[in-house]
Amino acid sequence: MTLRPDVQFRSGFPDDTVYDDDEDILAWPGRNISETLKAALERLGYRVSEPICMEHAGWELDILHQRKSFNVRISVIGANECYLMADSTKAWFWPDMKGFRMFLADLQRILEGDSRFGVIGWFPRGGSAGATEPADAPFDP
């Protein structure tokens, strides 16, 4: 089974970048997307950290569910180019693929259920919009 934990999407969220008077970035874009994902995951029973600023790399969320640990990184390149990368962070040498598939399925429902996420394409780890065709789901049924 091919897992596709990387997502490219278009954002309907307003640009939340904060600049100083010299046009230097004080707050990186995408916190609003991270907070939306945090709230949606919490409604599904996940425990989610506050968004963690990774500066130019975007925002990160650390996630726990039923003793399983996940991580999501959100990068905003522009309104038409946003990326989400999901990882199962517990036991990388013996990953819980069933739990990770459940997490990816929940992410898919969240993204598809919110009209602010548009033109959603799923990619295998290391895949990109230029290298492979996007899929409609994080894994094959």
C-alpha cells in the first residue's frame, strides 16, 4: 500500500504574515491554518500542541491519540501553494501503520470538510507536484 502523507493545497485563509516597519517578518504565515487544524483534530479526540513556529519552514503541531504520536508541518508558500507534511513520530523503526492510516484519514476528512482548503492533492513522502501526479486520498482503499 502506498501512503501519501504529504499534501499540497490552496488556501482560502487570509494571509496572517506580520511584518515590521522594515518589511522583515515578525510572524510567519500559516498560524491560522495550524490553529484550524488543531481545533478540528481536538474535536476528534486528539491532544494537540499549540502551533510551534518553525520560522521560514512554517508551523508545526505535535499530536497524540491513543498513545500514538504524530507530527504535522504546515508551510505557506502563497495562497495557491501550501504544503502539509504528516509523520508518525513514535517508533520509527516499527511504525504503527494502522494508526497512521487512521490519522491520515482523519486529516483527509478535515481538509475536505472545510471549504478554505481547496485543490487538495496527496503525495508520497518526497513526492512533489512537479514530480508525480497528486492523488485524491492519502492511501489506496
